Amino acid sequence: MEEITFRAIRKSDLDDIFLLLQQLTEINYSSRNKNICWDLFKNNNSSNAIVGVYKDKPIAYGSIVIENKIRGEVAGHIEDIVVAKKYRGKNIGVKLIEKLVDIGKSKNCYRITLLCNESLSRFYNKNGFTSNNIAMKKYL
Amino acid sequence: MEEITFRAIRKSDLDDIFLLLQQLTEINYSSRNKNICWDLFKNNNSSNAIVGVYKDKPIAYGSIVIENKIRGEVAGHIEDIVVAKKYRGKNIGVKLIEKLVDIGKSKNCYRITLLCNESLSRFYNKNGFTSNNIAMKKYL
């Protein structure tokens, strides 16, 4: 398999990324205006997103939200990690997380967190993530 | 006990908030410039923070980070929840979370998440939070 390259997301990736993310969580986005999604995403400059590209096609996506805490620390939150089903098991996810951790380092994060299903903990262990807390959710 | 009032954080709260947050996580902030902390916090406008005030003194603090996702959803992340030790057990934390959830609603969040120690899950259940995932961390 040729090398995957990672780069910052571009607006022209949106159709591919929307489809990719359906493999993570299905939503009905038929009525959404992608221009508005893009503007909101870019204007809230705390989010940094990258795509993994194989043969000119985005096949992986992930983002890291950068939080400036009140006491001056910077924290990173990894969100929305997905690798296209047919490319899983090839270590692409590990490289994707590595790239997001690098972004976190470049933004001076002291800590990066993520929420996941317990079955994925071994996957995230590969990048040095460990678990000692639980994640709680409320849908509005 | 008189009523606690909740309001947005002000720069003049910083000394009190820094002390309060030491009860959550101790850090050495003696060399930090609070003006810079404040500017970074306010400039990254994804963070919304409130204080609970009792007799003109901040005794509780919490924040919610607003994330614009690439597909247009808005997600909230509750961070840094603290109630001063001598005021715990009086339901102030529940009201604080309620106010942060209200902010999340006003920002059109479809979901709010938080990370906590398992021992606190019953506390967050009171505000309708449930757990089905784990939190993973990596310190940089």
C-alpha cells in the first residue's frame, strides 16, 4: 500500500468527509448547507482538523479542539476519528492520532483527552493514551 | 443559606477563581501573568465560564467549551467544575451544571459531554448525564 499523507482539511474535502463520518455516526445531513458548516467550523478557530489522503482521496479524518483554560493551561480534545472501513487494520488510525497529538504539542497542550468506547482503549493505548476516568453525556 | 447567584466570569474574579481551582487541581501559577491568561481565555471565544457568587464572593466555577463540528453540529464540553469545599453538599454543583447546560442549549448544542472520576457519576446523573464511554488521557 502506498503511503498515506496527512494534511489540513480543505473546503473541497467536505463531500468526502461527510461520507466518511457517516461510518462513525450516521446523521441526516441532506438539508445542511455545507458552506455554512464550513464557515462555522473555520470561524471557531479552536478546531483543527486533518485528513489522511490515499491516491488523492480522503480516507481518514480527525480533529483536535484546543481549549485555553482560565489558569493559562492549554488542553486538547480529540474528536471524530474515522478511517474508511476498507482501509482499517493498516495502522492508519495510529498515524492519524500521532498527527493530532503533534498539533496538540505545537499548540502547547499540556494534556490531550478523548472519549471512546471501552473496546477501543487498546487502540488508543498504542499512542500512549490511558484511562482513569469515565465519560458522561447528555443529549439535548 | 442565602441564594447563590450565577453570572459570567469577570476579569476581577481571577484571583478567587485561581484559588478555587486549586481545590480541583493544584498547579504552580505563581509565575503566570493573569492578564495573559485572561486574554487567551477570552480570545478563544469557544469557552464560556460562569461563577457562583455567595455574599459577593465567587464560591463555584465551571466552564463549557463550544465545538462547531465539521458536519454542522454543535457540541458542548463541560470542564473545570469546582465548588468551594466549605459549600459542598448544598446542591450548588447541581445548579452550576444546570446553568452550563442552559448555555449549551442557548448555543444549540445537540450533546454535552464531560469527563469525571467514576465516583462522581451519581452526582452528574442528577443533571441527566449518563455514562457509556471511557475517557482517555495523554499528558505531553
